[in-house]
Amino acid sequence: MTVKQNHYEDVLAKYCKAEDAISLLRRYRPYLEAIPSLRRPNDSLIPIPFPLIRMRDPIAQAGLDNMVVGANETICLPCELGIIMCEPDWKIKMGIEIFVLVYRPHEELSDLLLRWRKIQVLLSKGYEWVMPFRYRHIYSEAAERIFPLFVLFEETPQRIRHGLDGAALPYVIESLEAQELSDTTFDEELFSTEESSL
């Protein structure tokens, strides 16, 4: 079985909820321990799909896609999810940010690594988050430290796992079979519900 676009979309949709984002971080213990309060996940962790940042300083990086970004420009980071930690009582952003990069169908190791490197370059300058409306009250200054988490599939080419191991970058593996089973179960439940309503 090969990784298809719908597998990628399913994983993206799954981890947009705080509870599911925590279940992802449970699979890499150092990140789980960074969550301020597991009892109050919705107040402790904010997952933001395709996060936006506003640059404070310009960037001109000839060695990386000839990247040129002006001051005060808003850009979308090349990752699937940005995870912000918050102190649940004070409602303030804490200093650690985690960026989740999901393997895309037909993506090569160089593409995946360069997405992370681009994030590192962009966040090496002054920036602030463009927060979703419901979190607009959260102080959104730059992080003290940023970390990646790669999400691969069992069917992702072995050379990508080997490369991430060599670069000492953390990753977790998603099972396509579990996803297919979940989709089938959902379809069967939907069908039985429709039958009973006839």
C-alpha cells in the first residue's frame, strides 16, 4: 500500500484537536513532559494547522530557495501543525513550540528536511504568531526554543526513516491499516444508521 493524499488529509484532520495532539505527543515522551497540565489539555495546548507568523525583521536567504521575506510580512510556515504550550491558569504562552511535519505523498527526504530547515531559518529572526480568533488574547511572542516532530507512515520509504535517524530528528509512525479500518467502521455505522431511519 502506498501513502495517498487521503491518508495525509486524515492525519492532518486528526491532530487538529487538542486531545488528539496530546495523543501524538504521548508517543514522544520529552514533548509530552513539556505540556503544562494534562488535566486541562484544552487550556494547556493550542494546535494550529498551517500556522501563520508575522516577521519583525526581514530575511534574505540565498541558500534556501532564494527566500526573501520583508519586515511585517505574514507567512505560512511549511509544516502541518504548530503546537503552542500555555500556562492554563494565567492564559499565557510558554517558551516551547513544537512543529509537526507530516510526510506528504511522494515527498523525498530532502524535501522533508528542507521544510524543517526553512522553519528554523524563519524563526531565527523576530516574529510573532498570528493567532486564531478564539486565542487572540494569548500573548504571541516568539519562542525560547522550537522543536520538530515528524509523522511518517509505515509505507514511507525506509530511506526517510534512516535519514531522520541519522539527523537525530524525532518521528512517529502512523499505520495506514488502522486508518483504513477506522474509515470502514465509520462507513458501516453510517450505513446502519441510514437503514434504521428508513
